[in-house]
Amino acid sequence: MTSSDCELLTIDKHSLQSDLLLVSYEDIHNEHYWDPWLAFPQSDSLVGSEAVNNQVNISEADDCDHVSDSGSSIGSETFPLLLSAGFSSAKGDVNPNDTLTGNSSTVRVATTSNSDNVSASCSATTSNSDNVSASCSSANADINPDDTPTGSHSSIHVATTNNSHNRRKWDKQYYCLFCSKPVSKLPRHLERCHHDTTEVAHLMTLPLKSKRRRLLLKKLLYRGNYLHNCEVLRAKAGKLIPLKRPSKSCSAADFIPCEFCLGFFARHDLWKHRKRCQFKECSSANGASSNVRCQARGSILLPVSCEANDDFKQNILSVMNQDEAVTAIRNDDLVMKFGTRLYFKHGHHHHRRQYIRERLRQLGRLLVEVKKLDSSVSYLSDCISSDKFSAICDAVHRLCGFDSVTHIYKTPSLALKIGHSLKECARIEIGTAMQASGSSGKEKVKVCQNFVRLCDMEWNQNVSSHALRSLRQSKFNKPTVLPLAKDVKQLQLYLKTSAKQHLDGLMDNVDVTKNWTELCRTTLTQVVLLNRRRGGEAERMLVASFLQAQQNRNTNFHDDIQESLSTVELALCKMLMLVEIEGKRGRKVPVLLTQELQSQMNALIQKRSAAGVVDGNVFVFARPGCETPQRSSDCLRKYSQLCGALSPASLTSTRLRKNIATMSQVLALRKNELDLLAGFLGHDGQIHREYYRLPQQTLQIAKLSKLLLAMDKGEISSLVGKSLDDINVNVNGEKYCLLFLCGYYF
């Protein structure tokens, strides 16, 4: 073979445009595209029985027609193969004894061989079969008899190199796209066995040794390996073919395909390859030129349970960190059903998608722990059985850091959340089994119902009771820090000054994007500070809601209601505007806006396009260049530090809400007034009284101590008919009060 036959491949992107059909990144999830690469029109012969059954007898292969896997530099990227420029018509490349069915349950893996007498130019032959039996010679075999997988369960193995200490063995094989057979000389195999297919026929029309011919040949090679690897991952048995074979055995979960070339790479090396991928130029129209989250983008191409739809995979699974927990749930039908139901319920809210990912990750972590304790468990549905209940409890204890001595959890909330998710999964299994016909469905319903009953009886005893106790004990003697009135006033003055400065700059068209963004953040912080609103609720105020409130401003007040209001209250109704937004649990919560805030928000809406806000962003407090709103927590944290507050950490939306709830106790509001305040804050009345009226310690010391001191002095008769505010106690100096508070009497 001459050096020109194996010259390194370089990309001429201008010469490729006439032969490559560009497919956008989103088309990967379109059901009409069976595979992300569509350089050729699809033909029925791709999966036809003729192509699968077509076998050709071959003679001894020579040295010049193999596909080498020696590392060669392409630009600054090292690729593991060189492709022959033309097809050999004299030699065959398929051994009729090398039959490998695409549905085999277990496949041997090529591992390192220590034989030193293997010639570098020899052509390796395969001896794989369905029953995983092979005989290997010292020179030409690529399967080691000692590499047979052990254990009762099938497993995935990663193909490794068979090099000796001082010799390289040229035994790398590639899976044919059309017949799914492993071959060492793919060009010759395609010409002899699949010349009648559209893709190969088009390939043969290109000039020999041309760059486009080599590129399209590589594309067929990568696609064949990709489809084979997907089948292996789906069946959880077989040999995974990475683009660069490791020298030592490793886990199949460590490899992720490149979104451009479909080659499987190690996770930690994928970003390096992606920077120099040959096929990246062909997909530059995707806007996916950045290496950020390349593992997540590549994971979309991995097999996923059929229960997950395209939107769920794109918006939920692809964004998750691709670790052991996500790998465990990817092909789990029950977990995917659980996640799809959550996505259907909450997925239309972008901010709720992170909640869905957290619920899925919790189940994935549980499944990983259960597998460590019980090797018979493969999917979460295997855990929905009464005989697996003890293993689930032990896995929860290990996962949540349960101390067997003190019976305290390190993360008690996780244990409670897992319990709710497990019961929901069991109900999903019951519903699925009830829809199935036959006795197996009825038996499955009975098994799941027994599991739910067992959870109702034993889960509280084994898990929930100690988890709730751990939560309660963590709140004992925990100080509650509330914002100081001085800090709130200082922050408000700083925000007014900053808002006026950026509003003037925005209206004068000076640095529009910067002034618009700063005015947006300042106004959002003012809205949260004035209304004591949850930050997430205020930041998601819609433009349509604000404009509709402006339009209906003068029609919200009835004449009879206005007559019952005082002069001050009527003036406030004319000055303030109320916007109704969606709060927690879908509640309707109001937001009050002053005239200054109204003018600032009108300016934000007027200058949205000039500031670079995309048309799809429906929020008033939008982020330029994307479809998400500003984060109120970040804005409040930033300005609380810039304003010079004494305690900037106390200026959070939650503590501001607790502050107004505490002041309502001092004001001694009537029940209807308290319900009005709770409704404005978006609370249920009981929740408001139980959690937000803090701190109770101050009121207990200040008011109840007067009753206790009077009883201690024997002055019960003088307290008849008095409230706690009417009781006066003579205290002998500050020393007595301090000692009393510490629990001492004299």
C-alpha cells in the first residue's frame, strides 16, 4: 500500500456542501430521522434481509486493504484510523464462519494479548457466535477464551487493544451499517456485499483518493459502530466499540457519543475531541459550537426508554449531569413514566423543570444503592415488591446517612421525598398492570398493592418517624435572624438612586443594554422589597399581566366600596396599581406598584427590543438574549451588599416575609385582617400562623413572662379580666430580668 493511499484526511468544507445534507441539532429528536446523519437518501436496503444474509467467501487478506487503527494527526486531533482511498476488488473481507447476529445476548471482548510473535501486518479474523464459543490461534485470533463474561447476568464490555509490549496488533474491527457484521476491511466489504445500496453506489461514483469519498466512507463507518453500540446499550449485553480503544478494561458508562461524528469517546476526553471534530463544520448552523455541556448534548444520542418522549429527553434528561444515577434510570421504563408524568404536569413552567430533575435523580441514587445491596435488582420495577422492602429501607438509610446509634439522618428530607416517589411509582405500576390483559396483569396488580400496603404500615416506623424527628431537632435553639429596619431603609434609598440614574441613561439611549439590564434588576428588587413577595413569583411577572392590569386599572373599584373607604385609602387606590400574578400552588397573589415603579416598568417594556430581549421572552424582568427572567435572589444579594447594610445576609425575601408576619403579631390584628395579610403574602391562614409568625421566643419572653412573674408573686387576684397587654409587673431592675430569662430565681 502506498503512502498516497493512506494519506491523512483533511476537510475542505467548501467541497462538502454539495454532497452533505445538513441536519440541525434539533432534528436528532425528530422521529422521521432514524439517525442523526443524513448524508444520503435512505433506502429500504439499509435493513433488508438480503443485506443481512449476504455473505461472501474470501481468501487470505493482503496488507494493503485493511483499515488501520494507528493514531494519525489530523490537524491537531489524533484519530485512530486511516481509510483506504479505493476499494479492493481482488480480495474478500468476510469469513463465512464469522457469523455474528445482531441480537446475540453476550459477545466476547477483545482484551490485551501478550504474544510477541504477532505480525503487525496480519489481518485478524473473528470467531464470534451466539453461544460465545471461540477457538483462538496465536497469530490471527481477536478473541481471548479467558475473556468470557462470568456471572448469571449479561453485561457490556468495552473493546480494548490486543497489543503486546513491543508490537501493535492490527485487529480492530468495525460494524457494518447494513448487515451489522464486524469486519476489518470495511471498504472492500461495502463494495462486495452492499454495492446495490444507494449510499455505497453514490460512494463508488466519487473519484478514488478524493477527500469527499474518504469522508463519506468514514461517515458510514461511524454510523455502523454507533448503531451497534446503541443496540448493545439497549440490550445491556455485548461489546461496545469506542473510536479509541482503551488499553485496559473499563465501564461502558464512561463513554458518550460525539453529537457530530457519533463516535464513542471517554467522558473526560469528549470535550477535547469536540473542539476538533471533523464533522463539526457540517453542523455549525446548530449554534452548538461551544464545548459547554458537551456530555449532555451527546447523551441525547444514547438509547432511552420508549416511555420518554422527545421533549422530555431534550428538556430534562439532556440537561442533567451524566453520572451513575442518570445512567441507571435512562433505560428504566418505570422511572421514565414517573418523570414523564411530572413533566406533563409541571413542564410548561420552566422553573419547575429543575424540580423534575431532582425527583428523577433521587430515584436514580436509590436504584444505584439497591443494586449494591441486591444483585437481582436491575430496574426500579423490581423493587416494587414486598420481598424487596427491607433492601429499600437499608438503601435509604445508607443514602441519607442514617446513624444507627442516635437514629438521626444527615439528610432527613431526602428520605421523606424518596418515600413519596416510591409510592407514586407503585401506583403507576398498578395502573399499567390494570391496563394489561391476562393473568400476569392481575398478579402484578396484587404484588404492587401489597407493596403499597406494606409501605403504609412499615415505612413510617422504619424511615419517616426518625426523619421527621431529625428535622425537628435540627430547628431546636436555632436563632432566627430578621432584617433590621435601618438596613431596609438604606437599601430602599440606594435602589431609588440607582433606578433614577439608569432610567435617565436608558431614555437618552446611552449604552442601552447595560442601562436596561441594571434598571431591570433594580426594579425587580424594589418590587420584592415593597411587597415582601417571594422572589420567584415577582421575577416571573408577565408582560401581558402588567399591561392588562394597566388597562383595567380604573374598572376595579365599585362605587359602594369607594364610599366605605377613608380619604387616605382612596388616595392610595388612585396612586397604587395592583397586578395579579400566579403564586405558589397556582394561587392568585397581588403585587402593588407605586407610580415610580410603574414608570420604570413602562420604560423596560418600551426598550425591550433595543436591549436585545428576544421575542419569545414573555417576562417583564427578562434577561437579554434568552427566554428566562432575572433571578431576584441574585439581585437582592447584590444590592444588599452594595448599599452598605449592617447585616446584608438578613435581607432575603424569606426573612422579609417573616419580618412582616412577626410585626402582625405586635399589631394584634383581628382575624379578618390577619386573613387579608396572609392572602396578600400568598399563605394559607394556618401556615401563616404556624411558620411565618416568628420569632415566638420574643413574644413568649415579653408577654407570657409577665403572667408567670405575677403568678410567682401570688398576684393572681389582680389579673382578673385583664389581657396580656394590660398586665404590669414590677421588676426589680435589669439584673432580675436577666436572671429570670436565664432560668434563675431569687
